[in-house]
Amino acid sequence: MLESFHPLGGREFKMVVTLKAKIRDAFGKEKVKKLRAEGGLPAVAYGPGLEEPLHLVLDLREAQKTITREGRDADYELIVGRKKYRALLQEVQRDPLSGEFLHVDLYLPASGK
């Protein structure tokens, strides 16, 4: 749990929301289409602490449920293999007809920020 202070006094507690991901090696329109058909959600994570962006795949149903429930302003913990990152939801691309998630961008701020 993260602890923050409410501007009018008192404390406010925020839960850290976990997103699990795997490194993605499927690139290109057809391969990503197949990835989505198998229940995967393409994602990218980037930020000042990374040399290169991380191309990831999340579980579509779990990520869509979690992000819809917790929202854009939640504190996310991104788990990729054995590594954990603090992540902020930058953008979610959705299908205009179905509303289903197509792609997620995550920003990984520098440590201590």
C-alpha cells in the first residue's frame, strides 16, 4: 500500500494494482492480430530508467478488467519476469465499435519519483 497525505489533513491510502506481463517477440500486423486472438494484449512500457522500451503482452481479459476497475490514476506495479516496476497508465487504445482494449502504453517513472 502507498500512503499519501490528504491536503485537508489526514491520510489517504492507495492500493498498488498489479499487472503481470511477458516480453513480446511478435511484431507486425498479422502476428499481433494472432496474439489478440489468443487472448493477449500488446503493450509497451517506456521511461527514463530504460535503455529501450519494453514490448510486452498482457492477458487481455485480466488487464481490461483491472484497468477498467482501477482507472487511469491508479498506482500500478508492472511485473515482468522477476523484475518489478512502478508504472503509470499513459494510454489505452480501444476498438471504436466493441470498446475492447487493443494496446496499452505504460510509463515507468525514474526511481524515487
